Amino acid sequence: MADFYPYLIASLPMLHFGIKPPFSFERFLEVCRQFIPEKDFQLLCTLPQPVQYSEKGRRHPIIQKWVEFDGALRNELVRIRAARRHREPATYLRPGGYTGSSLAPVVTAATMQASLLDAEMNLDEIRWKALEDLATGHYFDLDVLITYAYQLLILQRWEQIRSADGTVLLEQALHHCRGINARTEKRLHYQNRRQHGDGQFRCSGDAE
């Protein structure tokens, strides 16, 4: 079935950051299933998402590189927001093996945007470019499909944001930007209630 990779990849529409996704992620999987080995298909179906980054286990090399990059980006975001709130970030940092160039400058620039959604857009554009870099040198193999899948998920997320009402849009953006799980949010909730004493939830990552 590996012989079908060139045909499959050549038939996929090009993706560009900010465009309307040409199809859903589910449709992408349906198309791939017709042409690639089952083990490769299952890998695409189980691409790790942020809440799974800390899970142990052997990963496909390009997935591991992506997890390390995105984890490092999210850690940098935690450091920046913790510094603005004069808090210790160590509690919320995730272990990772990223060894690339510092992400502090680009993440800092992104978080300086006046609009939360503009900041989110900038962060996703950083992710997009990182995926393009990971795909460099690959043309008709599984690595291309993996980076394509993650880029499609980025486009799909923004399509959902554009079609959501204001409240849902804001909640999605905040949740994704912080990249923290429900357990961490609960801890932050009680910390802020003790600090402010007003019974209202304020996340430590919120802008002043």
C-alpha cells in the first residue's frame, strides 16, 4: 500500500494558514484509510493532543518532534503569563525534550497583541511554520500526512471559532491558549478565590 502514498498526497488540496479548511479532519481520515496501511491510519487517528503530551510511550519520530516543540511553546507561554502575575511557573510547566532555538521572543511578541484572538492567531501561525519545517525534505510519505493532519486541525479549529458565538469563541481560545487540563484549572480556581475573596473565577493567565 505504500505505493499509493504518492497518489494520495498529490490528490490532497494544498493548505495555507488562515484559509477555510477544504474538508473536515474526519473526511481526511476517510480518504487516507483507502490508501494507506492500517497501522499508519491508526497513527493518524490517535495523534497526541496537548493534554496527552506528558504521556509516556514510544512515538513516531516526527510526532515526537512536534510534541516537543508545541510543549516548549506552551511552557514559554506559561512562563510569560506567570511572570506578569508574579507567580512561580514551575507548577504548570510540562517536561519536554525541545532543543531548538529559544521560543521566548516569538511567544512574547504574540502575547503583546491587544486582542486575545490576535494573540491566538499569531501562536497558531508559529505552530504552522514549525509543521512546515518538520515536513521539509518529505514528499510522499507518512511524515507528510502527519504534518498535514496537524495543519488541518489548526484550520478546523479556526473555522469553528469563526462560526461560534462570542462566549464559546472566547472559552475555546482561552482553553487552547493556556493548554492546561481540568485538574490544573481547578487548582487555579481555588488559588484565585483565596486570593481575591470574591468567589469569581480568574485564571492566573488572564491579562491584567
